[in-house]
Amino acid sequence: MSRNRRPMVPASREALDLLKARLQNVDKPDQAKYKVADSLNIPLSHGYNGQLTAHDAGKIGGELGGSMVKELIRSAQMALTANEQTGENKRTT
């Protein structure tokens, strides 16, 4: 199955890349996958990676995407909590 690697909101690309880099403590988003691969002991190199199995590639992508989703959920929960504490989330009837 082929996947679309574009974000639903094209304008969010830069913010998502910055999030990816921040979560992996790297300067550039491109470096994040190499850091994750290294931490998982997966031999990912710059350029051609024909030796890489789909399973290993999935581990790298899953780790990157999973950490991003966790952070986005955590941020949303914090925002909801803050709104509830300030009363901004209450309905007016």
C-alpha cells in the first residue's frame, strides 16, 4: 500500500518538521530518522538503503510518528486543562 507523506494541512509541514527535530534533540528534521535508527541499532545510512527491511524501516517511522502523536496529544490535553481552569471551555446557555 502506498502512503501519502503530505500533511493534511500543507501549511503545517514546517511546524511538524520542527516538532520532529525537537523531540529527537537534533538541529535538522532530516537528522531525526538517523538518530532513531541508531538508538534502535538499525543500520540506516545516508543515500541508498537497499539492505534495510520494511520491518526495520517501519520501526524507525513508527518511533518518529509515535513520539510526535504523543506530544501533540499531550499538548492538546494541557490546552484543554488550561481552558477548563480559566473557564473558557464552559458553554453559555
